[in-house]
Amino acid sequence: MAKQYGFIIDTERCVDCRACVTSCKSANGVELGIAWRRVTTTWKGSFPKTTFRSVSMACNHCAKPSCVAVCPQKAISKRAEDGIVLVDRTKCIGCRTCEKACPYQAPQYGKDGFMQKCSLCVERVRAGRQPACVGTCPAGALSFGAMDDLPGLAGARTFKRLEGATEPSILVPTS
């Protein structure tokens, strides 16, 4: 593989505004009730001493995607040139096997009877632009690039690859 694209998700910068969710839906025409990108917030402590951390998540375009391995129609594939995992809706039969296999709930069943998920805004990336979610984040909590280059985008802070059997292409803060 030439490169593997991925994200830095800076949970210390995310302000839970969900601009990434809105821009993803708008840029990709995602139907109501489906979210290719989601923000999950966890709270710790007891009032009045509470803290929260928000995490913006989408398809992780894993190095070893379980959705690709289980699709009986080979409708989900991982591009060799950049590691982007895509759904070919012309091959999909809507069996939902990929949905069950993905530990991150990325593939989702649409009203049209086919699976869909984050495409990493492949057309935007092909044109040299950032994915919509990254370009719209007002807090700079999302960064995008080749996995080998991402640590250089992190500045002085330290990030590590999110752990998992599928080897998600995500860097998160070490602290």
C-alpha cells in the first residue's frame, strides 16, 4: 500500500459542537437518521465537579477492516493506494454482515436497503482538499493525512494509534 490515510482525534479540543456531523451529512447527502460521523460524550465525576470528553468518530478506515473480510459480495473494499475503505452500493445486497462485524458501528443500513458509511470524502481528498468534517471543525479537534505524517501535525502533544484488532487509522491523545 502506498499510504494509509487517517485522522487525529484530539479529545481535549473537541467542544461537542457537532459541526463535523453536520458538514459530513451536508457534503455527502446523508439521509435523515443515518450519521456517518457521530460525537460521543462521556462525563466523569459528581456535580459540581464534573468533566467531560467528546470524541468525534466515523469509519476508521482500518488497516485490517473486519467489514471488508466478511462482506459476501465484496461490496466493501480497501483501496491499495490510500487505505480508504469504500462501499460499492452496486454490489451490496443489504445483508448487514458488515454492520455486525464492525466494532465501531461504521456501516449503517439505509432506507434504500443498502449499506453506507464514511467515504473519507474520497472525491474531496482526490482533489487535494480535506474531508468535510476536518475542514469545518472550529476547534481544530480533527486532523487528516497519511498516518506516517500525522504525528507531525500534532505539534508538541503526543498521540498514539487507537488500539484494536482492526488497527484503526486513528491517533488519540496519550493522556
